Amino acid sequence: QSLALKETGKAYFRRSKAYAQMKDFESAEKDLRKAIELMPDMAKSLENEIKKVKQLEKQWDQKEKKRMGGFLNKEAEKQENPKPETEEISEGAKIEEIKDQKDFNKCTNYQATDYLFQLS
């Protein structure tokens, strides 16, 4: 509202701080540059503020990459190499039904243990 009444460097500076807090780093830098135009005597301090905003943006980007943990890469890999669909053997399957290695891989742990116990 202050900027609507009168454009001041101080108002742009304060709004840039608010933008930075909201992670809108582009707008924060834009307002700081406008503040430099309106207050050239404060240019050095405001340039330091721009550096801080860029540092915050870099830290935020790194944090986001870490948070995503390669999620997008994993999703792309899943699409390129989909896992083959397999049938599940029901819990009630009898040991006689689990005959070959392919079926053995689909059985539950309980069924596999029971099957191996019968073999020994």
C-alpha cells in the first residue's frame, strides 16, 4: 500500500525482504534493484542484500533437490524400465501347486518355508 502512495527505496527494500521470506527470490531481487535506483547512496548495502537473496535462493534450491531425493529421476527410470507384472499365488495355495522355480518366486514366505521343509 505504501508503494501505491509514494515510491520509496525503503518501501521497495522492505517488500524485497517479504518476497525473500516467501521464497519469491526473483521479485525480491527486482525490488532491491528498484531500491538502488531510488537510493543510489545505499547502492553498496543493497548490492550486498542482492547477494544475500541469491545465496538464499541457492540454499533453497539445494534443499528442494535434497527433499525431492531424485524423485523425478526415479519416476523417469520407472517409465523407461517398467517391472513386469507377475501373478500372486493365493495364501491358500497348496504346496503341490508350487512346482517350478517361477511359481516358487511368487509364493509367500510361509509357503516357501513349508515347501523347503518338505524337500528336506
